[in-house]
Amino acid sequence: MRVLGIVGSLRRASHNRRLLGAAAALLPPRVELVEFDGLKAVPPYDQDDEINPALAVHALRDAIAEADAVLFATPEYNASIPGQLKNAIDWASRPISTAALRNKPVAVIGASTSMFGAVWAQAQLRTSLATAGARVIDRELPVAWADEAFTDEGTLAERDLALELGSILAALVDSARERMAA
């Protein structure tokens, strides 16, 4: 089984990239996490380009389509979703009849350096994904004070956060297995 990881931050050493790495280490055997690394290249959504989108849009849509599930790790910028991530969701939701996100099991997690752990961005992202037709796991993982939240090995320092992340991943994998069986 393949889980596609999409990090909402473009920064190479982002806290959410570390969170995605911590998630990869908690996945069950025979489930691999592959990170989509082309978010920065996806152009702004323009309905005029929908018929003939850029190669980066094809890469995004193909990566989502080939995955059994998608795990989003989002920071929070000005109490919202990063623009580039919202833009990617818009591209992956169109055209509606063949949208890459349609019925795709997805989960949202997030980390921020504030005390709130990107809860607003996570809620907004879940709403956007559900509206796009994805099968969203209705759970959140607010990782607050992200600059102190990880061990030197890249795992979550707080045991309760690691357990919750494992539980969210189990729900995501279960949802993907249900979809594959149907």
C-alpha cells in the first residue's frame, strides 16, 4: 500500500516535513510513504488552463491517483492554509468528473511554532478536501511548539502525540483498505 505525503510548507527543513517523517516511521509493515516533492512547481490554478495543464499539475494529479491514500502535513500561515497547498487542492479537485481527490482517503496533520499546533489550518484543509470529494479522516494532530516537538532522531518527543499520530495513520490505512476492497 502506498500513502502519498504532501507537506504544505515549501521550506526544505520545515517542521511539517519532520512530522511527515515521524509519520512514515509509524506506518504498519508493507505500507510505504512517498513524499510529493513538486508542490513549488504547481502554477496558480486557472480554469482556462484546465484542459491543458502544466506538467507539474499532471505530476500532482498522477501522484494522488497512484496513491492508495494521502497524508497532508500543514503549517498554519496567518491562521489559514498555506496558499500553495490550497492551490494544489484546487488543481487536484478539477475537473470534477475525474478529480484525483475524488473518494481518495486522506488525513490531515500539522505542526506550528505556536501553542495551537496549526489547528485552524487543519480544520480548513479538511473542509477543502471534503468539498473536493476526498474521504477525510475527521481527526487532527495539533503539534504545538514544533521547534521543540521532535527528538534528535526525528520522532515526536511527546508520547501522547506519537500515539495519536499512530491512531490517525491506522484509520487512514483502514479507510484505504476499505476502498480497495469495495
